[in-house]
Amino acid sequence: MKKLLMPYNGTSLQLKNHVVMAPMTRSRAIGNIPNALMTQYYGQRKGAGLIITEGTAPAPEALGYARMPGIFSDEQVKGWKLVTAAVHQNNTKIFVQLMHTGRIGHVANLPDDARLIGVSEIPAIGQMHTDSLGSQDFSMPDALTTEGVQEVIGYFVVAANNAVAAGFDGVELHGANGYLIEQFLNPNVNDRTDQYGGSIENRVRFAVEVAQKVSEAIGKDKVGIRISPNSTLGDLAPYDADATLKTYTHLASELNRLGIAYIHVSINPGVPAETLNAIRREFKGTLIHSSGFTPENAEIELQTGAADLVAFGRNFLSNPDFVERIIAGAPFNPVDFTTLYTPGEKGYTDYPRMAGTNEKAILL
Ligand SMILES: Cc1cc2nc3c(=O)[nH]c(=O)nc-3n(C[C@H](O)[C@H](O)[C@H](O)COP(=O)(O)O)c2cc1C
């Protein structure tokens, strides 16, 4: 039997298989509150050993995208309880991805009294969708003061406590794809002169302090982080190769010191093997690899020990019964790219299962 389909027994994480559903923003949370449709979507995908939810805001100012869910209000916690209960029925674990969008956002997507914040006053170049004004340039962020940084860390802690109250098995800190945590890591968009900018130690400090404070609040076994070395998403420019390697080596070593459950690396084509090897070497907890995997090359990744678990994004999006299809060797539905972020069930909960199977029969 494929390793991918066998149970995983890590120190912090025990899963029914090695298949992880990657975090994917789907913009179905009307009013930023998780709902019955989202419960159905995640419930359909409970063949996974571990589901990582879409990026979820730890505070109102973190709601950079339209219809992105939050986890800072009682109503949001109530909504998420439905989701966690649905996926736990099949012994699937679920972590909520805490995503602070930082400078990637527009004020029209934020609640009235929230402001767009960033690491520095350096706006992202490009445009994004807003429901009220259509496509808009990214807003100019207000740079956080040093006290402001502490406040944001506090939001992550409250959100993590809320996550446990909502029934999540843990939280994944979104340190990838150009959002707030990665904005601190990248010297091209972090020109701070306090203890959160400048040297490698300083740029890594925010990620480590968030991980530490969240671990103290809910337990280090319930904390993971996603990173994407060499990513250019969110208008991030690449920086010096040696500095990049050293940044991620130091980060992995600090996270190892904290003993968090996992590091999840979204692998960009530009990331050197040296960086991936350094993360593997420095961090002794569970390592998840993702982005661009098929069941076949994921199996090789697990067999060679390059990673402990593999996460799948688009294939899981378009195949609610993705794991059953792997078992059956069945073909996958293609992704409909026109409905990735549109409200409603089309392109969300209506992707077909394999002919002749029904969801109630999932015994995975
Ligand atoms: C519709 C969509 C939304 C995404 N949203 C997120 C997100 O909220 N957080 C995140 O870390 N990555 C996000 N990603 C990236 C995926 O987690 C994953 O890295 C990407 O799809 C590549 O993996 P794949 O080749 O298995 O699809 C998103 C991807 C897609 C297609």
C-alpha cells in the first residue's frame, strides 16, 4: 500500500493518512462568517488526514480580501464549530490557517473602523478585487509601531484561543505567499529600524514571537506554520540568495527550539534544494511539502524522506473524494478557474464524486 494512504504517527500529529488538504481561499464567507455552505464543502473533503482551512483573519484589520472568514468574533467561532464537527466525523483533523493579509488588501474590504496595516509604508503594486468598488490598487498601509506589532501578536493569540474553542485541532500561521509574516521576513518590504527589521534575527523575530506566544496559549503541539521561501507572490521581490537561505535556516532553527508541530513549505520553482535541505536539517518536527504535487510524486517525496506529509491544493478543490480517487486510481475532475472566488455553490460544493459512490459511504 502507498505510504500516502497509511496512517501517520508523528510526535505531535497523528493522522489517518499522509494526505493533507492545502489551505485555499474560496471567498464564500458572506459577512466574514463561516456558514452552512462552507461546512458542506469541508465536510465533503473529509477523506484527508488533515485539512488546513482557507486563510482566516485573526482580526478585522486582517480581512484584506472580500468574503474571507475571520476567527475573532463569537459568531465566527459558532460558524467554525459546524465545520470542525463535520470533518471530525471521519477522524479527519483540521487546522485553521491564521492569515493576516498586512499590506495585501484594500480598505474597501475592511470593516469601517479598521485600517490597513503593514510592516513598513511600502504599498504592494497591483490590484485586487473589492465587492463594493470592483478592481482597485492595493491601499497604502500604515506602518505598525513597535507597540502595534505587540498588539498584532495579541490578535494571533486571541484567534488561536478561539480556534481551540471552535474545535480546531490547531492553527497554521500563514508565513507564506506575501502576507504579513512574510512581509516581515523580506527585507525589500521591511525597512524597519526597530527590533523587527534589519538583521536576519530581527526580520525573523515576528514569526518566532507569534509562534511562541500562540504556543504558550494553546500548546506547541497545536501550532504549525506555512512558509514559501523565494516566493514572489504579493509583489515580493527576490532578495540576496545567501540572505534568503540564512533567513529560512534561522527561522527553522528557532521554530525547532520552540518545538511546534509542523513546518509546511509551499515549494516554488525558484527555491534552491539547499534551502529545503536546511529546513529539513534544522527542524525535527513534522515537515509538510506542497504545491505542484500529484499522488505519484508525493509518494516519492514521502518514500525518500524529503517530507513527512504532502498537501494538495487544486486537486482537492475539484475532487471532493480526492483520497478515494487515489485509492481507485480514478481520474481527477479539472478545476474551474472562473469560480474560484465567486460566492455560492457553483464551483464549490458541486464538483462531482466518482460515479456510483456517495459521501455517506466514506469509511476512510
Ligand atoms: C483558489 C486558491 C486559493 C488559495 N488560497 C490560499 C490560502 O488562503 N492560503 C495559502 O497558504 N495558500 C493558498 N493557496 C495556495 C495553495 O495552498 C497551494 O499552495 C497551491 O494551490 C499549489 O498547490 P497545488 O499544486 O497542489 O494546487 C491557494 C490556491 C488556490 C488555487
